[in-house]
Amino acid sequence: METFYAKGASLKTKLVGAFGAVYLMFVIGAATGLYHMSRIMDEAEKAYAVAASATAARDTTVAVMDKTGLEQARAAYRRARTVTVSAALLALALTLAAGFYLARTITGPLRRLTDAMLRASQGDLTVSLRIESTRRDEIAEAGGALNVLVDELNDNMRQVLAASEAVSGGAQELSSSAWHLSTLVQDQSSSLEETAASIEEMTGAVKQNADNALQADKLAAESSTAAAESAVLASSIKRSMDLINASSSKIANIIGVIDEIAFQTNLLALNAAVEAARAGEHGRGFAVVAAEVRNLAQRSAAAAKEIKSLIHDSLEKVGDGNHLVSVSGSKLEGIAAKVKKVADIIAEISAASQEQASGVDQVNRTIAQMDTATQTNATKVEELSSTSRSLASLADQLRSLAGKFNLGVDVAPAAAPGGDIRGAPGGGATGAGPGPVAARRPVTEPAGARPNVARRKPKIAAVAKVSANDGTWTEF
């Protein structure tokens, strides 16, 4: 038995060997029966010979009867032998027929099942086994299960093919979008660099204006202080001129008194001269004195008039000076007020310039942050482009893997993966969704098939695609 079921023997050989072993056991049993029957006949013949020799002399009739019984036994033996041999030959024929029938009904479908499995393993997923509707055995179930398996694999590979096409189209769209985004990022980076340069120049100008405003504020404050001091000084001068005017008025009054005294002295000297002239010779000396007093009085009166005239001129000039000092004081006060107002305006300008300088610095820092973010975006765009190329490569691998199988549909050649984002976008690919899945082949199910080989409708996953119109991701 081990010889027939040894490793490497075919199922047909094993079946023929098994039936041969059964037949051989039957033949051995029959031969053993014949052998024992032959020995019994030999023993019977020997016993008959002894009995015949013993009774030959006594009774011929008994001997004849024994011989007749012996012949009948021999005839029965011959009939049994013939029947046994015929049964053995008939069993041999039936065994051979049953063996070949079973070998044909079992090994033939198994061979076709094996061929279908080999074709499926080599990538032909269009293979299908024709199963007779009358078969309800395990071979029919195995064939139905193989048909379901191959059909499911066919559908799954078609879905993989459709998904790979969708991924390839999406990768191309992603690469194109990454290229456009890279262009925008580069333009934005250039604009930011130009803006940063302009802001830097503006920062220098604003800082210079702020410094000039500070200096102007200091000068305006100093001018305001000087104008205020000048106004105070003009007020002091006006008060001094008022005092001088008062003193000049007093001097004029004193000079008037002196002039009046000189006039009275002149009158007294004139009277004294008249009286001396009346006295004659006795009054000549008194007349001389009176004349001298009169001369002195006249000279005093003339001097007092001159001094009075000078004092009046001085008073007029002091009055003019006082008026001018008063006007100058008013002008200086107005100038001081305007200088203070200018100082306040310059101080506001200085504060605004400082705030503007601070704002420009903040804008400069913001632009620096935007430039850093732009560089980060450029790096992300590089990573996005690399990811799109990886997706395109994976899609090509999926298409190549699906192309190894015969699905009953034409597999389009794989699209070239997107190039570098710094180059032109490749081909303007559109994000095609998964293509239609071909109709499934009809498979004859075996009657009474097991539940675990029932046909299952595969779920078709929704595949994301990229809309070529607006560049946004949509799902269906």
C-alpha cells in the first residue's frame, strides 16, 4: 500500500493500485479456498481409495455407490472451481472498469482544476471552469470556489488598476499644482525681498527723520526758552525805561524850578542894578555885583533852558524807546508763544516719527517672519512634489502589478511621473476617477454549494480625485 501512495504518484495510479490491491486480496482469498477444497478432495480420494480397497472384496454394489459419490463430489468441486474462477475474472473486469471510471471522473476534473489554478497563478484571471449542474460532490464545490476566487481576484485587480489610474492622475495634478504653487512662492519670495529692501531704506529714512525731529525739538525748546527769556528781558527793559522816564520827568521839574529861580534872580539883579543906578556913585559897586549876578542868572537860565530842552528830547526819546520796548516785548511774547507752539508741533512730529520708526521695525520683523514662512512653504512644496512623485511611482508599480494579470481588459501604459517642480508641469493631466469595471463573467454554481464559497459582491471604495477646473479635492 505504501508503494501506491508514495510521494510523487498520480491520483489515477493510486486509484488503480488500490483497486488492484483489493482484487489481489480477492484472488488470494479465492485461491486459498480452492487450495483448501483441493486438499479436501485429495483427502477424500485417499479415504475413498482405502475404503474401496477394504470393501472391494465384500460388496461390489457398495463400491459402485462410493465411486458414484466420489464422481459427484469431483463434479461439485469442478463446478465450484469454475464458479470461483469466473467470479474472479468477473471481479477483475468489474474492478478494472470501476477503477478506470473513477479515475476518469475524478482525475479529469482535478486535472482541469489544476490547469486552471496554474493559469491563474501565472496571471490569467479570465480562467473559468465549466461545472456540470448534476455534480454535487466536493470536486464541484472546489471548482465553484476556484471560479469565485478567480472572479473576486479579477474584480479586485480591476479596482486596483482603476485606483492606480486615479492615483496616477491625482499625482500628476498634485505635481502640476505643486509647480504652480512653487512659482507663486518664488514670486512671493522675490516680492518680499524687494519689499524688505524698500522697508529697510524706509527704515533708515524714518530713523533719520526721527533723529532730525529730535534735534529740531531740542532746538525749538531752546528757541522757546530764549524767546521767553527775551520777553522777560524786554519786560525788564520796559520797566527800566519807565523808571528812567519817571526820573527824567523829575529832573525836568527840577530844571524848571532852577529856571524859575534864575528868572527871579535875574529880576532881582535887574532891580538891584536899577537901585544902584539911582544911588549913583555909592551904588556903583553894588551895580557891578548886580550885573554879575544878572549875568550868572541869565547864564543859569540859558543853561536851564538847554538842559530842559535836552531833558524834553530825552523824555521823548525815552518815550519812543519805551514804546518800542513795549512793542518789542509784545512781539517777543508772540514769538515765544509761536515758538512754543512750533516746539509742541515738533515734539508731536518727533513722537510720531518714533512711533513710525517702531512701526517700520515691526513691519520689517513681520516681513522677515513672512520670508521665513515663505521659505518653509517652499520646503513644503518640495516635499509635496516629492510626495507626488512617490505617488506616481507607486501608481506605476500598481499598474505594472496589475499588468501582469490577464483581466480581459486592455491595460493602458503607465504615465510618466511628474518631474521637478521647478520645471514645466507635465502634460496637464486630469484627475481621472476610477474607470468602469467590466461585467463579471457568469459562473455556473454547483447545486448545494457550501456557504463559504457563496459569491460576494465586492465593495467598490470611493477614490478621491482632483478636479482639473478649480484644483480642489473632491470625493464621490
